Amino acid sequence: MTTTARSASEQITETVTSWDGVEAGWGTRGEFAFKVGQREIGHLHSDHAAHFVFPKSVWAELMAEGRIVPHPVFPDREGPAARRIAGERDVRDVIELMRLNYDRLSERVGAQR
């Protein structure tokens, strides 16, 4: 019996797109983005990195916990963040980080209805 391991991006995509209202697709810069409506909850660069934007207070907490690093394009800004994907633990944490943004956006969208 042959088994094929799923890539990090496949695992993340399968989980994140199972959440209500999440759509995924390729962006203009080669990123694979996850959105709720017009708002992005995060995006992947292949199987190697995930990028997010968090409110400054959340960003600071996640940075202090060592779960994110500054976004490489915006290294001096609080909010944009990156997470390297090197193993199964990183895959789980990227999913959790996407969920943080998803829950936050879902609350805001629900409050506007």
C-alpha cells in the first residue's frame, strides 16, 4: 500500500477552506490567499511561509510568544507578520493563526449584519 503525504499547503488549505465563508485562490504576487468576503485572513507562499496582518496588540503578543516574526517586506511595522513552515508543528500553528484572524473577522462581519 502506497501512501502519499500531503504537503503543508494542502493540509492548511483543506482545514482553512472548511470554515464557513472562507474562499481561497491565487493572488497577483504568487501567494495563495484565504479570504472572508474581501478581507484576507492570511496567505501562503508555497509550503514554506505564511503571512498575516494582526492588530498591533495581537501582533505584539504573538511576537513575544515567538509564534511570528516581522513580515520581510515590512520589517519595521507592527501588524504584518510571517511564520516559517518547516514541519507539522508549524502547520498546526499556521492554522491556529489563520483561525485567530478568521474568528476576529467573523465577529466583525456578524456585528455588521
